[in-house]
Amino acid sequence: MRGVSGPDLPAQRGQQGAPLSGGGRRSAPCPPLSDPAPLRGAEAVEGTMAKYLAQIILVGAQVVGRAFMRALRQEFAASRAAADARGRSERPQSAAASRIIGISLQEAQQILNVSNLNPEEIQKNYDHLFKVNDKSVGGSFYLQSKVVRAKERLDEELRIQAKDEKEKGWKAET
């Protein structure tokens, strides 16, 4: 090994990169195994790419967020318009009852299959639909609950009508 010198053999290098033995000839210091210069360029490219990727994600999130908010506003406006339309078609007390019970008068009439507010017909259809939709005979609890809510809504409407007729009777007497 005495005649061989240079950076080709790592075992012969000292701390400065100079050969340990070497017949008086000095070679240039060897660069370290991990050269920081090429990594700085790669790190810069990776940093730039990460920056652009973050910007793309941010812009995409903003676009999706704006679209979601616009759709939400449109849905609220449509819901408000539908509620206003329902409220205009019914008397104020009737509209309030629809909001409280959760079923409109028309929907309740459709569920119980009645066209006018006849208490006997309402009770007859209610009893039939309640028995048919009983869970013990293979019916649907959901449909049974709809039947109950429809009956409640129609009963409330009958109570409102009776109250209105009573008030009209008092006003006619005076």
C-alpha cells in the first residue's frame, strides 16, 4: 500500500482528505461524501414545489368553500320562499299550526285521504290507517307516526275553525 496514494482508497485518507502515507506527494482534499451544494438546489426546488402545491390547495379550498356557501344561500332562499308561500296560502293560525306540528293542512288531508274537514270521516280513516300500519301486524312505524301527525294537524285545524266560528258568532251578536 505504500506506493499507492490518492483519494481512491478511503482507508488511506486522513481528516483533511490528505493521504496517510504517500511518498511526499500531496493530493487535493477530497470533498465530503454528502456535498451540500447539490442538495441546496434540490431543496430549493422542493421548497418551491411545496409552495406552489400549498397555493393550489388553498385556492382550491377557497373555490369549493365559495361554491358551498353559494349553494347554501340558495337553499335557504328557496326554503324561505316555500315557507312564505305556505304561510300566504293559509290563515295565520293555520300556518302556525303547520309549523308547530310539521305537516301542512293539505299534506294531512292527503295522508288521511279526506277532502273536507269532517270529524267522523277523519276519525274513521285514522282508525283504519293506524291499525293497518301497526308494527305488530307487519306495518311501518314511520307511516303510523305520519298518520298520527296528520290526525293531530287536522284536529288542530278543526279547533281553529271552531274558534273562528265562535268569534264570528259573538261579533254578529254585538
